[in-house]
Amino acid sequence: MQFAIEAYGITKRFPLMSGWKGLLGRSSLGPSVVDHVDVLVREGEIFGLVGPNGAGKTTLIKILTTLILPSSGSIRIAGYDIQQEKEVKNAIGLATSDERSFYWRLTGRQNLQFFANLHNLPARYSNKRIDELFSQVGLQQVSDKRFHTYSTGMRQKLAIARALLNEPRVLFMDEPTKGLDPLATKQFQRLIREQLIDNQGITVFLTSHYLTEVEKICDRIAVMNKGKIQACGTMAELKNLLGPIEKYRVEVEDLESEIASRIAEGDPEIHSAKLAQDRILFEFDNDHTNDRLANLITSVQVNKGKIKSVSCNPVSLDAIFEHLTDKPEVEKPAESTVRNQPIAAGTNFGSPLQREKISLHISEDSNSDIIQPRLSAWIGSLTRIASALVKRDVVSETSYRFSFYMQIVEMFMTVTILFFLSQLVGQHTINQYLVPYGNNYFTFAIIGVAFYGYFNVGSSIFAEKMREAQTTGTLEAMVSTPAGLSTIVLASSIWGFIMTTLRVVLILGTGALILDSGVKLNNYPLVLLILGLTLASASSFGIISTCFTIVFKRGDPVGWLFRAASWLLGGVVFPVGILPIWMQKLALLLPTTHALHAMRLVLLQGKSINDLLPEIGALCVFCFLLMPISLRMLAYSVRRAKNEGSLTHY
């Protein structure tokens, strides 16, 4: 038998302290939110997980979908070890009831196209797939309307469609019918059973508070309480846990009391009671064979009695749920029990013991593609993800038209302010410091303000996009895809750099054409080299700032300190030579100082690369030292947040 989900001994204990205290010292762990849970889900099965609030259901789903790191245990999803995160994400889909996980200024189609690109689906295929999904969930008529116009039910349908984009082998659904009306719920149940299970063989793992729905569509059900699986099995197996609590009630007429007593005495399990002058009630436990019922009916008929009614109320999942969650723990049915595998905290997933028990089912073709991805495919994937993020930001930002136009106006106002400021500043006061730049304060300031924008954006855009994704609720949906958080964070900054470049072009162009700034754009390769080193060094600080956002949510000392120091010491609006000697030495520790000095010498004096070797060398040192450190810190902060379960919090 093949299993789509194999989990042994899954335990999760969250650190009690986070932030500075948790960073400076080893945090103690709280109680187990998920406590040595074993789960086996067969391929092509609908598996339901129910439990009261706080039982650990959502935490378990996030562990199985790689969003939270377990404290201990071993997991395989669709044949892949949980540490093969990209392969697992390619094989699964996740639908949640969080309607904030979409972009409200984008249409339903644009939202699905965005997430299809994060799944690295080719445009021709994804467009066809999106049309199919809109048809399946019944959103054809509103596919090109903005998401904020959707009703709650429509938003939930779109979440289901998004989870099916990559044709997953395993589909995780957290409260999938929340907000759906009865008709839409029936359509959803039909979609699950007929199309996903019967036609495509997808495995479905769902949680729900609608017990009737779970009982109706699930092949097996697990009841979770206080972090433990209290019971797991089919409805028949779960009913057996409660014992014979189903009772038959048989009302008869025209039967003498003496005969009724004699029938009850013949079977100690049958109890009789007189309801009226000519009516008697027999009551007994259901033995699930109906032999006792048949014998009773025969005895009544032989003695000339008449059967008035026969009733038996079946045990519902509600009754089982109430029974199991009111007790500390119930022994699991023998047939569906999974043997616990004791694994110490910190043990690597996929230990030799588990690898002997579970075979890895990967085709040779897919395995070769995973191990040795072609360079062109990798570049194509990055390009597709980057273009999706840029398109998202373009559509979203330009939808706020007034704000977009105001940004353009602000750029022209900046040039005008700098021009009049240059008229106010007496040239004789700083003339000696402007000699290397042509003795023109306006040209000095306009270049400083224009190109400082790259440092400002580079040091802040990554953290801003991370915080925005956390607060809007879209981060969890993005990191559920194979795109990778690092790629998402870096690519999310592209629009910010595009707008900064537009700002630089407009400021320099306005200064050159209208106010005669004297800027000379002759040596384009050297300008681009300096600009590239500027972006790399500024982005290093920005990535470090993002790490603080991931771990501490608010408070970014690195980004704030870098921007403040750059504005004060970097020579943005006044020459560094004006500063005291000790401050000039501090200025040399900033990439801003070297980048702006080199850019001014190229644009105002036409200097060659040989003249700028000290500045370019300093920028290269900054990039060489800071970029590896920042990327390593990003990997650490992401792992820390996933361990704390706070990656998507804000």
C-alpha cells in the first residue's frame, strides 16, 4: 500500500521567549502543541482531522506543509522527506480560509496568474489551467473582477482554485467550506469526490469544524485533542470505541402485559415499559447484527401483537467527538493505529531507521531533473518569478493613480527645492570643498539626492515588502509555493528599484534640461558599474534589516542607523570635507561615501575607471564582505521564525 502522508512521532514545542531574550539566550520550550503524533494517509484517500479549538490541528497542517519546523519526528509527503522542501511544495497544494492571502487590488485571474508564476508554470499552460479551475469552482463570470468585490464564498472558492493550480498529488485544506452556502458546499463535496479523488487520484487532507461534512465525505477521520490523536479510523471503527450506545426502540400494540414481561425476561438485554393502556415499549442496545430485533418482532407477531414503530438513532460524529474530547486519551483502533517511533528532539528527519521502513517513490526522470537542473530552466524560473512580482506591484501601485501621480510631482519638486537651496547657500562658504566636483553646489546636491535614493530603497525595501506581506496575509500563500522565501524577498524589491531609477532619470533630466545642472552622461559602462556595486552594498544592509523584521517584527536598528549615518556622513547634500576629521574617518566606513564620490567624479568631471580604482575597490570590499553575511543571516532568521511558528506573523 502506498502512502501519500507518512508522519511518525511528530512533536512541536514552541519557545516560550522570542525577540531579544530568545536571541541572547537559549529559550526554554513550552508544552507540546503537537505531541508524538503519528499519521498515515493512503494515496487517493480523503482524510479528515477534527478537534476543538487549540487542539493543534492548524499547527500539524503547517508542519506537514513545511511552514513550521517540528521539534522532532519523521515526515514524508508524496514520497519526499520533509527536508526536501522544494520537492514537497511542488507536490502539494494548500487551501486556507484566510481571505487576506490574496491581493485585493488584483482581479481573480491576475491573482491566480501571480501564484502560477511562483509555481513556475509556463504561461500557455497556466492560462489554460486557470480557465479550467474557474469553470470547476464556478467563478467564470467574476474572473476578471477585482478580488475586493468578491463575496466571502467567492474568495473561498478562489482559494480552492489556487490550491489546485499545480495539480498537486496531496491537497491540504484548512476549513475549506467556511463561508460557503449549502449549494456551494454540495458542489465542493462533489468536486472533491468526483474530480479530485475518482478522476485524478489526489489525496485530500482536510480539517473542519463542520462534523457532518467530515462524516459525509471522509474515508477516515482522526480526532485530535490537546496535541494528541485520540482516535483514528473509519466511522464504523470510531463508533466501536463508544460501545453499543445505539438503542432500538420498538413500540407495539395489542400485546398483553404478561406476554411482554415474558419476552423481556427471555432476553436480559431487552427492557420493556408500558406507555399506555394498549401500548408497550421495548428498548435494547443495537448489537449490529439485528438478530435481537428480528427475534423480538417474531415473538410479538406470534403473540398477536402489532408493531407500531421501530426506531434507531445512529451514532453521529458529533457524539464521538464529544465523547473523545471530554476524556484525556482513548486507545486507537488496532487496524488504524500507527506504531510510535521514539525519536529524540533534534534528530534529523529521514533517519536510517525510517528510510528502511519507507521507500522513496520518485521516477528516474523527475529525480534527474531535481538533482541536475538545467541552467536555462533555473534562469527561466527566476525570470518568471521576478516578472510576476514586478507585474503584481505595477498593477497594484498604478491602481492608486492619485498617489502614483503625486510621486512624479514630488520628483520635480525635489529638483526645484535643491535649485533654490543652491542659490541660498553662499558659494564662498563651501567653494573649497566643491573644487573636485566643478564648484557648483546645485549639481553636487542633485546627484547626491538622486543616487542616495538607491541606498534608501536598498536598505529598506526588503523589510518593507516582508512586513507588507505579513500584515496583508499574503506571505503564507507565497512561501507555500516552491519559489523560496529568499527569491521572493529579493525579487519583491525590483519595482522599488525601478521607481528609484525613474526618479533618478527625472531628477537628473530636469536638472540638465531646465536648470542647467551640468551633468554629463558620457561614460555609461562606468556609471552602470558604480550603480551595480551601489545596489549590491545597499541591498546587503537591506537584507540584514529584513532579518530583524522576520525575527522581531518591528524595530530595525540596522536600516535606521545606516540611512541616518549615510545622510549625515555620506556626502548627500554637503561635501564630506566639511566634517571634522574624526567624522570623515567614520564616513569612509560607509559605502554611500565612496559611491556618491565616484558617481560625481564620473558625471561632473568625466573621470575614468583608473581614477576611481580606490572608490570602486572599497565598494567591492563592502559587497564581498556584506553580501555573504546578509544571506547567511537571512537563512538563519527564516529557520528561526519557522521554528517559532512566527514567519507569517506581524
